[in-house]
Amino acid sequence: MSKKFLSDTYSLETPEETRDHYDAWASSYDAEIAENGYATPGRVAEALWACAPMPEIPVLDFGCGTGLSGLALRKAGYAIVDGMDPSAEMLAGARDKGAYRDLTLLDLGKDAPIAQGAYHLITATGVIGVGAAPPMTFDMLMKALPRGGKLAFSFNDHALADRAFEGRLSEWLDMGAARLLSKEYGPHLPGLDLKANVYVVEKN
């Protein structure tokens, strides 16, 4: 019986611990989350397409993992998808799927790993949350966008229970620095009875 990793995911505390966890999980990741009905990649891709149906605009899939979100973006209609992830082993899985133009190993030591204005569309599917990327990741992604750029992302139930995560979004909205285009609560990992909000925001 292969080792299960999903149950440990929400207790990870440091970026390095998270990277090592996903490196070890990479070979069995797709199978384990498929068992739990992972719905968020399709939900995020469809939400972004509903707000920005622009097939030739490159999309950055931040925290792309093994590439399930890239496949969902291609299925939604995007022709050019780039991926970025801190786990080399997960990126190997993404490379095998053939959904990406470019794949980049994310340097956890860089405060601004994405060149400002390089992408008009960015996704962060199941990336920002408890045991994963911290709340300030939202700020980093928003700062990387040009004016009018869009970020599609998800906060699962664990993130929603911690006010720090939606607090980052609220601050941008309250300042008038961004506007909320869509928000929908729905399935995330039904096998664990977890749901998630999927959002699309536009930078003002």
C-alpha cells in the first residue's frame, strides 16, 4: 500500500517543509487527489475563462504542481500556459503532461519571483492556504499583475477559517486597488468533505 500524503498537507509550517513534502508526494499525487475528487483546477480555469475568454493571452499557473491546473486551463480554452512551482519533482510531472509552454522552478528565497507585468492572467489553484503558501503570496501575485490584469485563485475551508487569508483580499478591495469579478463557494476535495471559494479579481 502506497503512502498517503494528503492528510499531512494542512499541518506543514515552513516553505522548505512544504517543498520537501510535495517532492516526496509527486509520484503519487495525481492518483491520491483523484481519489478525493479534486474539483478546484476545473473550477478556477472556468471562472477565469468566464471573465477573460482570451485564448492567445499567456496564463501563469503559479504553484502548478503536477500540471492538473494547466490541463484544466488548456481545456477551458487557453492556448499558452506557463507554470511555476518550488518542487522540482512536481514540475517533472507537469512536464510530462505537455500542457505548458514553459516551466520554472520557483526560488522560495525571492520576494518577487514574477517579473512585474509579465503576465496579464495568473492563477493560484489550491496554492494559498494553511500548510501551503502564506497570505502575503496574494499580495505578491497582485503586485506582479499590470493594471487590468486578473488573478483567479482559491481559498479552501482551512484558509477561510483563518481571517488572515481573506483579509489580504479585503484589503485590496477596500483600498480600491482591485475589484472582485466573481466568487463562488463549491467543491474542493469532496472525499475529505472540503469545499473552497474560487475568486477572480482584477487589478485597478
